[in-house]
Amino acid sequence: MSQPPKSERILWGSKILQDPPTVTYEEAMAPDGQGLFKWLSRIDKFGFCFISGVPTTPQATEELSRRIGFIRETQYGTFWDFTSDLAKGDTAYTTLALGAHTDTTYFTDPCGLQLFHLLEHSGGKGGATLLVDGFYVASILKELNPDAYELLSTVSVPTHAAGEADALFTPSTRNTPILKHEAGELVQVRWNNDDRSVLRDLQADQVEP
């Protein structure tokens, strides 16, 4: 039995801002499914897609999320909205700018697709979303420094979430390199310096004096 052809994947840099993958809310929610196919095809091709014209309510945002499928249950719940809260022990709840990262690195199976919607932005500055194609960055690293690429592909980097006093979340496996491969193909980038835990299992020759 022949395998179905692989879908086209496009690596991208900052030039994608000139024409980012986008569909409208009306397209995505249309009952004929053509807009949904357009939306999912862009996610599959580029790894992300903007949705324009979404009503600025949590209800509309959740309905849009469920247009794709069920929402994954985590310690945060399924769907939630939040604002800055310095009482929380998590950088996501601060007003600080966050560098490039992937979320839920402390899960055994990190989230594969997230949907963000800015419902309100008043009386402040900044807050723009930073998007980075980790697979594009990895391809550049592999070309310029293959030894570093190999290191990030083989050395596990422990992670944890310890923002709440009564909870600690860590992967159930120690096999968590930053660059995960299957059958020789890069399939996942797991990078979040704010969630990094203690590096206990390094060999002596892997540590610079």
C-alpha cells in the first residue's frame, strides 16, 4: 500500500510579515468547510495562521478553537482568558517581554497547536506577538554548526513548571532534547529557558571548564 504524499512545508523568516498566512473568521466558520480547510492547510504548511475579524469575546474565541477539534485539558483547564497578575509564579502573567520560546516544555507531550486572541489592549505599550520558525532556525544551525545541532538533538534538557506552591509538573521521560527527531527527521523543537530545570545527567566531556 503506497504512502500518501507528504504535504509541503515552508520554512520562513521575517519576510513572511509581508504576506502572512491569513484567513477570515467568516471563512473559518463557514459551514461548507472550505474556509476551515484553507485555515488548516496554512497551519500545516507554515506552522501558523492568522484569523482576521474574530469577535473580541472569549465565547467567539472558544467556538473558533472548537471548529478544529476538542480542546486539550491541562492543569490550566481547557480554555481560559487572563491578564497580568504578578501574584502568579509564571512569566506569562507578568508585563515583561518574553523571548522566543515554546510552551509546555514540561509536558511529556507538549502542546502542538495553540490559539491566542488579544481581547483588550488599553493604556499600555508593547504586547506584540513574537513568532519564530524554530525549524528554520534549526536548519540554519545544522548548516553553520553541525556539532551544536547534534548536541541539541541528543542531550536531554530537563524542564519543569513550579509556579504554584502546591504543584510541580515535569515530563515523565528524561528523553527531552531540544531538537526531537523521528526516523532522522526533525519533528519537534522544545525550547523555553524560563522552564529549564537542573542539568543533572551531563557527562564530564559535555561541560566546558
